[in-house]
Amino acid sequence: MSDLWVALCLVAVLEGLLLFVAPGGWKRAAAQIMMLPERQIRIIGGVVLGIGLVALYLVRNGGG
């Protein structure tokens, strides 16, 4: 369970870092995402989710 909290904290750190370092780029990206159809956003989210799960599996199991 503590691994989950560590992961959530790292997500917050990375998102905060992005907003701190490049607020203009973040705003432009958010505006572009708003123009995409929901189906396309869902597909992108699913792909990112899948990549994250595979990466987590590889990290937790020594990469091979």
C-alpha cells in the first residue's frame, strides 16, 4: 500500500514540475486536448494506461 502512495506522490511531483517549468506549454496542450473528440481522448488514455501497466510490470519484475 505504501508503494501506491509513493506512486501517487511522484505523479503529483511530476505534474507540478510540468506546471512550474512550462505553464504556457501546458495551457496550449490542454487547449488542444479540449478540441479532440472524446473517443480520441479515450484511445490516447487507454494507450498511455497500457504503456504504464507494461512499464510497471517490467520495473517490478526486473525487466525480463
